[in-house]
Amino acid sequence: TQLLEQSPQFLSIQEGENLTVYCNSSSVFSSLQWYRQEPGEGPVLLVTVVTGGEVKKLKRLTFQFGDARKDSSLHITAAQPGDTGLYLCAGAIFNKFYFGSGTKLNVKP
Amino acid sequence: DVKVTQSSRYLVKRTGEKVFLECVQDMDHENMFWYRQDPGLGLRLIYFSYDVKMKEKGDIPEGYSVSREKKERFSLILESASTNQTSMYLCASSRPPGETYGYTFGSGTRLTVV
């Protein structure tokens, strides 16, 4: 059983659609990070959220940290083929990170 | 461009061989980590180090050891490779505290043990 559960596991959508992926846990995290990983590469950090209820925007990506700091969501507006990849969330407890198994997103042109 | 470099992208080794995976970072980061990534299991922490000569076990250290003789280099050693160690291995570094600054990952080494 993983500390962080991500859903959905797979998502295939058309260019221009909106989507939300979720990262849930019963544990409280001091911070939560989202990474994107492209095939054959290592994950790349997108954002860090620290405060319960915090919302951060990165162009068309909106990240939210739950009020209780147990969950997070990533919303993508008007998805583009360049958004294709594996999205990983990672929660920190005592400076140690626990990763979810990821959401594999495919955006079709 | 700052980066973490892993010495090999692909490796094929035989069961029982001793395998060395090398990782070098050029960011003067104190913290370095080794993860393995398997489908459906996410990233699992093998070993980490917060300083030269220092090492700590992660969640799945069995069958692995590490070496950190210099700040920029963190090596993962498979003492006697087995087929269940076939995986993608990812090295990462961070400036403390990692939970604020996040990790910089290498491109990974895909190891196949036959």
C-alpha cells in the first residue's frame, strides 16, 4: 500500500480538453510537490505547495494543496500534446519524500 | 545548465555480477538520493546521503549499498545482481531542505539483469 494514491492512473484526452488529477493520502504532509516525467527522462519539478489551501498557477496548470495538507490536485486547462507525460506527486514528512505511482497523461492532437 | 548526470542510460548485466551505477551532480548539493522506479509502484527510496561519507538506508536497501567519497558523486552498488533488480534507477540531489527546494533528477539508468 502506497502512502500517496494518485488517480486516475491513465488518462487519454483530446487537445483542448480540461482535466484534473488527484493525489490523496491519510497522512499529513509538510509540503507536496508535483513532477512531470517524459519517457526516458527523470522527473522534473513543476511546483511545491506548503500551506494548507494554497493554490499555485503555472501557465495552464493549477495546483491546489488540501486544507488539511493530506491531498492535492492538478488541473490542466486546454491540454496540449506537449503536456503528455507521467505526473507524479510527492509528499514530504520530516524531510523525506513519498512518491505516488503517477498519472500517465496522453494528449492527442 | 545545472544537472545530475548518470553514467549509463542502459545497462544489461548477468545474474550474480557486481554492478556500479554512478551519479554526479554539479550543483554543490548536500543531499543525494537513489530511487528505483517500477510500473505501478512509483519511486521507492533505496539509499540517501546528507553529507560526504554519510549514508542512510531508505525503504528498500536490501541487495544494495552506496558510496559517497566526494560531495558531487553518489554511487549505487548492486552486490550480486538478481533479476528482481531489473528496473529504472533514478539519482536525485537537492539543497536542504529538500521539501522546500525539491529534487533535481538525473535521466535514469534502465538496468536489465538477465
